[in-house]
Amino acid sequence: MKKWYSVKVIRTRMPLKKIQLQPPYLLFLGDVPDDGHAKTAHGMAYWRPQLCAGQMRLPGCPVDIGLPDLNVEETVAAGIRTAIIGIASTGGQLEAAWMPQLIALARAGINLASGMHSKLIDAADLVAAAKQGNATLIDIRVPPEDLPVSRGRKRSGKRVLTVGTDCAIGKKYTALALHREFENRGINVDFRATGQTGIMIAGEGIPIDAVVADFVSGAADVLSPDNDADHWDVIEGQGALLHPSYAGVSLGLLHGSQPDAVVLCHEVGRADLLGLEGIFVVPPLDQVIDIVLTSAKITNPNCIWAGISINTSSLDDTQRHSYLGDLENKYGLPCVDPVATGMAKIADFLLENVK
Amino acid sequence: MKKWYSVKVIRTRMPLKKIQLQPPYLLFLGDVPDDGHAKTAHGMAYWRPQLCAGQMRLPGCPVDIGLPDLNVEETVAAGIRTAIIGIASTGGQLEAAWMPQLIALARAGINLASGMHSKLIDAADLVAAAKQGNATLIDIRVPPEDLPVSRGRKRSGKRVLTVGTDCAIGKKYTALALHREFENRGINVDFRATGQTGIMIAGEGIPIDAVVADFVSGAADVLSPDNDADHWDVIEGQGALLHPSYAGVSLGLLHGSQPDAVVLCHEVGRADLLGLEGIFVVPPLDQVIDIVLTSAKITNPNCIWAGISINTSSLDDTQRHSYLGDLENKYGLPCVDPVATGMAKIADFLLENVK
């Protein structure tokens, strides 16, 4: 009789989803009500500033990326090739209010790229407009087919995963900043993107929250395959283990990533969980890290906590210095702001403590 | 500006997936190597014995449900209307070895029902055979479309969820036995099926492990909607919170189910996690219940542990009595075997302690 599991071996060298976006980019903001729901736009503008040439908003939209506001004609005149939907509604659906501008862009020959759950290619009006304008519709949030179930086998190489007290709290920024810090030191390192923005920035990855639930850990296996003993994968976290909407995604990613270390991400002053304001408060750091480490040790008993990465943009320099210092004293771990102070301290800690 | 979340409100009265299977049934066992991978066949034979008329196996298959072994001609002669694929490979794929018999059945006019991830309707040979034989192909593991993201809102009514130390360890049996016990007492109760076998038994449900990861908790919301204050939902658990292949599914289901109580399921003598033999051991009961309750309290701070339900089929009566008694002394909770002793003690405990 054949070996029972033979059809579902882990293909650790399975090619990841590669994407090709033609720059320069327009960042489409629609009617997004706050910066928390404009993660993709902010991420692209911060990590790929040289590729972003403008933004487009609906009347009354309060979010400003700091790029020139362009209409469709100005977008064409600026030589922009791709409009990136830089916002997310809960559930990742395309909104009817965005359609007139998106249709006009496609009709004018501007490619559209989206990381929403609902697909550009399923919107008949957009497909017709893109055909008319000879534009391409690019859906980022499509996972690879035939992902395996995770078997939990230990893989070679080193891994660090960013985890959060909440969604949209700095896990991607932290991972990208740590990746850049490692790169600057000449370390053998890859950034492993798990969300639509990270994938757009990196040019490849797996949209982990779009994977069928049974295969989330298996997708994480595929995302960070066996590697050289001195190679680092810096893996972008998703969701939050204590966020009741998305915790299953976070746990599957944590188990499959089998990280040697986790970096906890947080934002000063974040009181309520994203999307659940007035219902759920952000849990204390200790409670988050307890359940993260308990869960992480299932697939990597040696997993350590390598520090805290905090968005302190609401503080002035003196306040920030004092806040981070207090946290370092409390936990005995490096505490940084990935933008304001950089990731050097956490990089040092990782290199010293993960062997 | 419109309310941002308006497009994704929780539709608690969304109709669940209803299925129609024509009895009597043939249970297809293929080349399944052990009882653990023949959960569906065992479940159907135990909970719907009056509807199951035969079994079909490949040469060498060691699993025996205790029904007459039928070939295709005998299946037709017995008046069987539907062949149920009663087994599961890791990852839920249809296997090439099963195809000759399945094709012959469909060609002979026998409907096929499957709970695998890979779909009957995607197998061109099966589709052609079913067309030829005027048979119907029924894929159970298809979740409803447009599931919402969970918002974690507390719903009315009472809920109990079965959780496990491992996969395939009695969560469905326990839930069905508890549902029957409640029904026999005239309690207002529903069994909420989350897996393919449970759905086949109940005739409705949501295959939770086939839901896209972001929507698992939302699917659990939909599965057990608001109800009368004295109504019980007995929710079938999935996977295991400390099983590295599927824990994300278990956590999403736990958060969305917001149970008032959990019943821990275990099997005497289970040493290694299913599918991970020789790599991962089954964790201690205390460790499992700790992380289950910590996680459950995120969406229901009053969640209690209502007892342990154990498959003690490897023990004789004396051993069973002693084993369950020792556990009861250790934990101060009712400990039962859902088949051998029934669920009365746990039902009593739930009715007394969940108000």
C-alpha cells in the first residue's frame, strides 16, 4: 500500500507568488476614514517613496499621505502606470463608492492593483473599463494553489516573526525595518511578506489571511523554506493572537513560522482593538507575550522574546526616550520605535541570542 | 460619509448550508490505513445506523465498519442511493487509487457525497461517469459565500463547545451525545456541525476548516446565532489548539463560538498527535485546558470548563471506572466516556453551572 501522506509532502521550494507592478504609482484612498485603514497607502509611500507619484481621494476623505492630489487626467499626464488601492474595509470588500474613479482610471489606461478579498476581476464594470483602456487588473490577495497541511517539521535557518497587541500596529514596518537593518550589516536575510502591502513592497509573498483555514500553517511553512544555517527570514506577522476577529490567522502563521524569536509590536495610546472600538480593549503586553510564547513553543521550544517595537509617533522626543526607557527597565529587553530610533538594538539582541 | 462597516454587518440569521443525501448509504473506505482516518464512516454508522447499508473497501484495507462488504453490482442490488466517501487523507484530497470504484459507482447511478477539500465536481472522470449514470455529485466541504468578519459581539442563548487534546479524538461524538442527552431531557437545543461528517449527520452546518482564514470566527458567529435565553447550542469543535497543523482553525472557532462552557475531549493511550506521529506528543490535559480557557475568555470572560469526555474503548469496565474516577478526583469535574457511560454527568454540570 502506498504511503498515506505521499500526496501532501511539504514542497518547501514551491515558488511564491511573484507580482509585477509597473511604476510610478497612484495611491487610491477613496473614502477611507482614518490612517489605520490606509495601511497599504502609507506602507507603499514609506517603503517605496521613489515609486509613488500621487494620491486620489473622494471628497471629504480625511487621510493625507502627503503626495499630490491627482484627478484622472492629471494621473495620466503624470505618466503614472498603476493605481494601487491603498485602503482596506473590514472584510476586504471593494466599495461601490470607489467605482466611478476606479472605472475612469482603468478606462484611461491606468493599471489597477488591489489587495482586497473581493477581486477586481470579479467586478464586471472594471473588467469592461480595463478592456476599453487596455489596462491590467492585478489582484494581490490570491494565495498559491495546492498549499500543504503543515507537518511541523523543523526547518534549517533562523526565523524572527513580528507579533502584535492589535492589528495594524506596526508588524510590517517593524519587519521591513529589521530586514533593512540586517541588510545594512551584510547579513544573509529575506523579508517574508504575508499581507497585501508587504507583497506589493517585496514583490512576492503569500497573502496568509486569504488561505483556506486548514492550510494557514502549511502556507507559513512554504513561505520560509529550509535555508542556510546563518540565513535569517524576517517574517511579517498578521492580525493578533488576542484579536477576536483574526486570531486564528495569527496562530496558524505563528505555528508554521516556527520562529526562533518574536518581536512584539505595539502603539502608544492604542486603547481599543481595531474594528472593535468600544467592545474590546487592547490587552496588556504581558498577556499578549505570554500566549504568544506558549503557542510558539509548540513548534519551536527555543523561541525567545527579542524585544518590543513601538509606534511612539504621538510622543515628543523626551516622552519617547522616557517611555522606551521605562519599558526596557520593566522587561529587560530592547525597546525601540522602528521609525524614530531604528531597529539596531533588537538586531543586536537577535544576533547575540539566537544561535 | 457612510458608516464604514455597513457592508459587513453580521447576518446572524444567514441560512446555513443545508444538504440532502438520499439514503440508504454505502460507506466508501478505499485504502484507509486506520480508524482515525475513517471518522466519517464511523460517525455515519454510529449516529445514522438505520441509513447505512454497506461498506466498500480496496484490497488490503484493514478498517472494518462492520457493515456488509459490497461491490458495485451488490450496491445497486441493495437499493443503495448514495455512496459516502467515509475517509480523509491529510489535506483532504481525493486519491487516484479510489477512482476506479468511484467511477464505477457513479456510472451505475449511485450518487457520491464527499467532504474532502478537493471536489468531486473537479474530477472530470467522475463528472463524466455521473452524467452517464444520471448520478449526483455532492461536495459537502463548501462554505457559504460572503461570510462576515467576526466583531465579537455577545450573542443571546447558551453555548457549549467541544475542544480536544488532538484531532479525531471525540469532539463530534461528544457534541452529538450531549445534544442527544439534552434532547432526551426536553431541553431547547441544537447541534451545530462544523465538519463534513457532522454536517452529513445533521443535514446542515458550516465546514469551518474550509473557510478562508480571515472569516473563521465570523463563520462561527453565523453558525450559532442569537437565540432564546434558555436555548443551548452544542457546537462541534475542530482540530486542537495545540496541534501545529490546524490550531488556527480551532482558535478562530473558539473565539467566534464565545462558549459559556467547554468540554475537553481526549482518548486513553493517544500518545502522538494525529498525522505527526514520532514528531509531536499529545500535550497534557492541564496544558490544553489552560490555553483553551485563556483564549475562550477573550470573547466570553465567563467561560467555564465543564468536564472531560474520554474515549476509553481500550479499557475494560474496571479499568474505565478507575480511570474516570481518578480524573474526577484530580480535576473535581465530571469525567465520562460519551459511548460507554453517556453524557448525563456533564449535562447535569452544565445545567447547574451555566445560568
